[in-house]
Amino acid sequence: MLLRRSGEASEKDYDLAGMLTESPVGVEGEAVFDRLVQLTYEESYDALHQFLFESKQTMSPEKLVDAVAIATAFNGITKVANASGLPLDQATEETTKKLRMSSGINEFADDLKSDRYN
Amino acid sequence: MPRYDISDFPRRSHIDIAHEAAITAYGKAGTWLDSRTRVKILEEVRSAKDCPLCLEQRRSLSPYAKEGEHLSQTGLDPITVEIVHRLCNNADRLTYRWFESILAQGVSAEQYVEIVGLVATAIIIDGFAGALGYQTIPAPRAQGGVPTRKANDKVVEAGAWIPIMDIENEATETGLPKIPNIFRAMGLVPESVRHFFSVMSSQYSLTPFDTSLDRSQVEYIASKMSSHNQCFY
């Protein structure tokens, strides 16, 4: 998870447990991004257009478009990861072990999904 | 005119160019799939959202508890339709057992990878257009040609469901690998890697790229979307 790395680089302390919950993480504009990502994921485009239109008051259209670009890119690339049962790179696994436990991401591991859904 | 007009939002031309080129490539023969199948896969992605079976599976505690026929009008074979629909509508709950069942029905790992790449690429392109109210780029005409069927033997078993690209990987100064596994995932079909990342890298990069967001905002959005998709990686 590169958010942790960017926090280290900018010397900001993000509460990464909030990635899977409603609690704030500490990233500027995160409330707008939360809604934008959710509506993009759900393909609720009418609601998303309304939200983008209204969000112009608080965030520039340029940033909103760039946020959509990131959201849609990751809506695609996660399909590749999920469809290939891709394991973590060894180095990533070692350096993010604590983070993955605290954020709850381990719940998405493939072996757990197989137990849960089959 | 849409009710909430966002047509004045700025477009990045390099993204438009990447999307146009990638859609055109659906009309060409791939490595394992012919051009007609590739175009139909694009069309299937575009209609999969309205599939009642997928909706039922989505609402079920286990998406594998509901069986039936997907709603499809493209003429694709049922197993390809199953792959496309699962990826579009229930990708967060894919399992190894499901993957095994796909291969057991005669789909090769290479064909599977090419389908996955085509679906994921279409999800990005059409998602971007839908989110910003752009016209969807029309599906191209199938141009014929013959799949190259060129197997890539530079792959390695690394714990994924499929062999991934075999490369010497170095760690960066952050301790993370220079080439992450996600880039290697479709290594069985190098053309799928090129096709997918021609789009992906127009919108995101691990290295500095053209965006008005700071890195923490970029990674926050990426992480949130990964969370919606229940993506462990």
C-alpha cells in the first residue's frame, strides 16, 4: 500500500485503519474521494455526474477528472489481480505485514475467499 | 444536455488517445483469440451490467450458490460469457475453485489471461467515459487475421493461479520491488500486458506522472477502489 510510503515521504501520519472503515485517514479531500470512488465502483453515473457537478465548489474540475482517472484505472487493475490469485511480492509482504493486519486487508486473501464463498 | 453538465471538465488528450488505440486493438486478432471474439468480449462487457443472474449472484452470500444462464446477446460461448460476467459483476469474490472449473471446461490459461486483459481494459475505458459523461468509443469492426498462438515460455510459477512473467526483480530504495507482481500477472500473454498497460499507465504510474493530485491523494483513491473490489493484492 503506497499510501503509507507517501505518508513517510511527506512526513505525514495517516490512519490507515480508516481505509476499510468510515474513520478519517487524514488525506486532503478524502470525503470527496470516498463518494467519487463509491459511485464509480457502482457505475451510478447519474449520481456521480451530480456529485462531480456539486463538488466543483470544493475541488477543481481538473482534480476531479484526475481522481476519476485513478479510480477507474484501479477498478480495472484489481480485476486482473483478483482473477489471477496474485500473491504479494515477497518484499512487499515483508514490508507491509503490520500494515496489512491493522488495515484489515488480510481479510481479502484468496484462501480466505475460497473458504468463505465455496 | 445532461441534468448536471460536466462537459466543461478538462480532458487529458493522452488518455483519449490511449483509449482510442486500445479500443481499435479489439478489432485485431490477438495471441490466442480471433478478432471477432475480441470484439464480442468488448460488447459483452458493455451489456453484462444488465444480467439478472449476475445481480442474483451479487446479492447472494456466496455468488456460487446461484446457478443459471447469463443474459448474453453476443453469441460468445457460455464459458467465455461466464468469465466476462464474473469479472464485470462479481470479481471481488473469485476463487481458485472457480478458476479451476474454467480450465476444466477447456479454456487454456493463455486464453483465460487474454480474456481477463480484454475485460479489465474495457472496464477502465468505459468506466472513465461513463464517469465523466463521455460517449463510449464504439466497438471496432473485426478485421480478421489469425491469432499468433505464440506461447511465452519466460514465465514462472510464483504462487498465483497462473504462471507469471519471469524476470529478475530488484528492490527499489523503498524496499518495494521495481517491477511489482501485478505487472507480471499476465506474463503468459505479453500482448495482453502491453494492451492493458497502454491504458493503465495513461491514468496512473508508480513514478511521477501528469496529475493535479498529490501522491497521497492518488494512493488514497487507489486503495479505496481496491477495498471496494476486495483486492488483497
